[in-house]
Amino acid sequence: AVRFNPFAWSSTFVYDAEKGSARWGVVNDLVGVFIIDAHRALRTRWQRAIEEGNTTETLKRLAAMPVTEEEAIALGTGEWKDQAFRNRTLLAWGATLEQKYGAGASGSPATEAVVLLGSGALGLALIGYLWRIKRKQR
């Protein structure tokens, strides 16, 4: 049973929409690189920390991000819009995964090959589709 009235609860949290908007893309990419893409390695590393009884120190290391809040805002309102810069930065962040999570964290070559082949096949299918549409319009 709920023992308090959730409608009477008040919070001191104030969301800064301008700041959130400025760093939105950078934070999304941080989550993508360090949590979503490396989920299996992160889960394995966390399980090992639990078994070793070293969750406090491991949590500090795993939670450490390569940019500060101020840097994320500066990137989000500036260089992050340059796709070449963004991709180089994402690759650099991915390269740090082995240091954070352990060997094999950045993914296997087989996984990368599947992604590349799948992207290539999708691209070829799209080209074929567009070619058929253009041919029918003649």
C-alpha cells in the first residue's frame, strides 16, 4: 500500500531546458557509446565488481565520462554539428572502452563486419528501389 500522497509531494528539482537542449546530442552519444553499444561488456564488468566486492571504486571508474558538463554544452552548441568531428570523437570514446570495461569491450571484428555488410546491403537495396521508381516515371 502507498503510505503517502504523491500529489502532495513537492520537489526542488528544476529542469534547465536551455542547458538540456544544448547538450542533448552529446549526452545521447555518450549513452550510446558507453552504455548501449557496450552493454554486454559493461554488464560483465559490473558482475565482476560485485564478485570482487569492489563496487564503490568500480562505479566511480565506470561512471566517469570523457567530458564535463561544460564541455558537453560547448560541444553541443559548436563542433558537434560537424559530422567528421563527431565521428572522430565517437571513435576515440569507443577506444577507451577496453580501459573502462576490459578486453573485448569495443566489440568484435565479426560484429563490425555484420554491421558493415548489413549497411551495404541496405544501401544497395535503396539504390535499386530508387532506380525502379525513376524508371517507372519515364
